[in-house]
Amino acid sequence: MSTKSAKRTKRTKRTKKRPSGTPAAPTFARAGLAPGLLGALVLLAGFVLVGGEGFTIIRYAVSILALILCVFVVQAKTWWWLVLLAPIAVLWNPVVVIPLEGGGWLAAQFIAALTFVVVGIRNKVPVRRE
């Protein structure tokens, strides 16, 4: 076999491996990723503001983002995440303040930030086709 014919057979093998047609549409979306990461950033920024007047803004943001994630969790039918997200929405609620102080509050901030990241990454909302 000559070198030219060997090169041709290699080329034809490569072209056969290429996919043909259009790629398949995704079946799910990670809709909670942005609110999850944003919530984690807000919680980490809240470490500086714990106990101050600016912490009220952190409470509003965290509570709202936790409720947004709750909606995405319900849409994905992964109810077990509500066990973690509902207490976050209640603890950081700025209207009815639950007093936590010291190391307990800082630990809660860290655990909530981890929860936001994990839920944002793991939650898959099905894509509706219309």
C-alpha cells in the first residue's frame, strides 16, 4: 500500500467520526446557578456587616434569593432542598428578626453560603418545549 492511499484511509476514518446534523436541544437548565452564586457572594460580604445597620440589606437579599431558589427547586421537583432553603429564608427575614449573635451567626452565614452554591449547581430545572 502506498503512502498516499494510507493517508486517504486515515482521512476517511476521521470524517466518519465527526457528528452530523444539528446538536440535540438541552433537556434541562441550571436556572438556580446565578441566584445561588449571587446569594453566596452576598452572604460572604455579610461577614463584614454582621451586627451593623447595613446587615439589613444583606438580610433582604439573602431572604429573596433563598425564595427564588425555592421556586426553582419546586419546578425541578427536588423537594428535599426546601429543608435547607426554607430555614435560610426565615432566619434572614428582615421583617421578623430572629436574634442570633456571635459565632453562631457567622457559622450560619457560612453554612448558608455553602447551601446556596450546592443547590445552584445541583438543581436542574427541566426545559419546557413549546
